[in-house]
Amino acid sequence: MTTSLVTGGAGFLGSHLCERLLAEGHAVICVDNLITGNPANIEPLTADQRFSFIEHDVTVPLHLDEAIDNILHFASPASPIDYLELPIQTLKVGSLGTHNTLGIAKAKGARYLLASTSEVYGDPLVHPQPESYWGNVNPVGPRGVYDEAKRFAEAMVMAYHRTHGLDTRIVRIFNTYGPRMRPRDGRVVPTFIQQALDGEALTVYGDGSQTRSFCYVDDLVEGIWRLLMSDTNDPVNVGNPHEMTVLQFAEAVLELTGGGGPIHHKPLPVDDPKIRQPDINLARALLGWEPQVPLRAGLERTIAYFRELFAAVPPAE
């Protein structure tokens, strides 16, 4: 049986990935220190004997006796609130965590997939962003801890690939949304949905003309699975090229929730990207992948998740 290790496996993306790998017949070892992960995300998986959970911080070396075929490194704070409150932990998991998990892959002869991010492009000067673009990142700005951690991680992965012949993959993930997102993690999707369901004004930073491209989690996981199974070592963008303004997105959330108050504008955060849209020509050509879930359908599923979550546990004041 194929065994896959997923770091950050109790997080939003990691838990969906664990679920998919089990569905593909893999045994799954989920590793998470629960600093931003949620045990509830993986609780349904614990009934499967092929699933195991290790509470561990991957910035500390991890010793495993079993054979491992794949390592998918998804551990990292990944929202603005997280990496602004946990800057050193973010840098450590991108550097030490990547180094430690690459060491496991080298020792086990495992294939290695790094979860990178569109943030490596920073506030881009090229639009849309192809994998060949080197980015426009402020290394000493408040967002730099996340951007540079991922850029360093990519460099480390490629160094192991070139020096040790490690079989590696790098996925550059663009804005993703869906069930299991954390309600108050500072990202636009859960923030808008929570505010709308609570009848509050939606907080839009700046004038709302900045753009994002939202990819539903099922589409993202399909792209990651195809990348893992491919023979592509260079970075590949996986995201939805349908670009929209943050203001348009806020209006879509208001329409689908039937709630919320007026839109409230606040100053734009430092180094907040003005535009963000993936060039997915490489994913189309190499993986035969492109997103399938329309924004409306994905948002309806996500809103339903948050309605159920808030009904069970009312939001904190």
C-alpha cells in the first residue's frame, strides 16, 4: 500500500488532501502541531485504520520507522492574521520544516510535494502571473515572513532535487476557499461570510478594486493530485484564472447569504497585492487540469458549511 505523509494535515487544505489520498487508496500519516490546524477537520478520518495522526512541530526533526512513498508539506500559517501574529513560526516552518521533511524524503526515497503560494509573486508587476515570473516581494515588510519563507522553501526543494536527485513537485496555490476554513483567520472569504451571516457590515480594504481569483478547494485538490502523479519538477500554478474585484466578491456574498449590512471601507494593509490572477497554461498542458466548480456553486457550499458551524458554535463576541 502507498503511504503518504501530509504535514499541516489538520488544516483547511491539508485535511481535504488527507481525505483525497485515503480515497485514492493510500495510507495517510497526518502531522500537525495544531497551532492553526483543527482536530475537528480530521476527526471523521480517524475511523479509517489507514489514517494516523501525529501531533508534532515539523521544525523539530521527526523520526519515522515506516516506509513512506510521498511527503506533502502543507504545514504553515497561511492567513494574514496567522503569519502577522506568528512571524517567527512562519519563517521556521518554511525553512527548518522544509529542511526536516526533505531529509525524511531523502532517507525514505519518497516523492516530495511542496505547498507553495501565489504570494511568491508578491505585489506582481506582471499580469497574469506565469511560473516564469520572479515576483515583486518586499523582504522586510510585514508580509515578507510568509512570502520569503515560501520562496526559500522552493529554493531548498530545488536544491535537494538537483543535488540529491530527489523526486520533487512544487505547487503554487492561489486563493482557495471552501468548507473547513477558519471563521476568523483574516482571509476575505470567511470574513465576508461571517459578517454577512451576523448581519454586520462587510469590511473591504481600500476601494475594493484590488483583484483576487478564487478557486474552490475540490478543484485545488484535484490539481495537487494530478501534479503529485505527474513527472513535473518545476513549479506549477494551480488556481482559478477567473479574476474579480474584492468589491464584486463582497456583493456576491451579500446576494447568496441574503444578509449583511452596508460595505465598510478600511485602509489597505501594507504590501497588500493589488492584482492576483494565475496563468494556468502550464497546468492545462502538463496536468490536463483547470477548475470546474463555478464561484456561485462553491460559495453556496461554503456558506452552508459556515451556517452549520455557527449554528453549532455561535461566533465569539
